Amino acid sequence: MTLKEKCKILQFNDLGDERGKLVVIEGGQAIPFEIKRVFYIYDSDSSVIRGQHANKESEFVLINVAGESKVRITDGKEEMIVELNKPMMGVYIPKMIWKDMYDFSSNSVLLVLASTHYDGNEYIRDYDEYLKAIEEMPCE
Ligand code: TYD
């Protein structure tokens, strides 16, 4: 599978009306996992790089519900950059994908939906270690 096929861009439906927009994301429906955790990142700016890790167990969906940011994603072979700039779009990040979030606008609120509860031990924060782990993974 290519990186683009693995890390799908998701378009959510707008159920809004004249009163405003409404986006609903249901675990296992609009996104491919049940949601166990939600966190959001704000007050970052264009000088900051966040993420810089891969997760052995967690899957994520990233959505900029306000403002914008970018996420650089790699599986160690291919790389893609996704501009998160609409509350109705997100990107799905499966397990064992390296990600860097950067270029946050000052009003950026980056919402992250996760498939797991937090466990610091499932993070790989060293890129060389990540590449080694990918090499040792059984072929897809
Ligand atoms: P970190 O993983 O560095 O954030 P990012 O992925 O945005 O770069 O997390 C920052 C701190 O917050 C770190 O001490 C771990 C803690 N943390 C939790 O306790 N629970 C969580 O769900 C997350 C994402 C982070």
C-alpha cells in the first residue's frame, strides 16, 4: 500500500443549516476506529515542531477545527505533507507512521482523536529507532 492509501484524507459531512455548521464524527463510522481519547493542541506557532514520533499501538485522526497547521507524515519510504485548514477535513494516521506537526497559525486548534488511552511506552521518539523498527516489521 502507498502512504496515500494508508493515510487517508477524510472529508466529513456538514450537517449545518442557516444557524451554522455542524460536523459529527462517530467512532467506527466516519473514522476507522473507536475513539478512546481526544486531545487538542493550541497556542503553538510557526516556530514550533510537534509530534516527531511514531506510535506502536495508536491510530489517530488530526483535524484543525480552527486555524491551520501542516503535518508531515512518513512510513520511512514515502513522505507526504497534509495541510490541515478546514474543520470538515482530517487525516487518518495508522500505527507506526512518523509524524511532525508544524506551521501552526496563531489561531490553530488541532484536534486529535486517538484509538487508545495514553501510554508513553508505545511512542518511538527516535527516528533511527523508528527506521529499525519498520525494517523489522513483517511485510504487509
Ligand atoms: P507530546 O507527545 O510531546 O505532544 P505532541 O505529540 O503534540 O508533540 O506530549 C506532551 C506531554 O503531554 C508529554 O509529557 C506527554 C503528555 N501527554 C499525555 O499525558 N497524554 C496524552 O494523551 C498526550 C498526547 C500527551
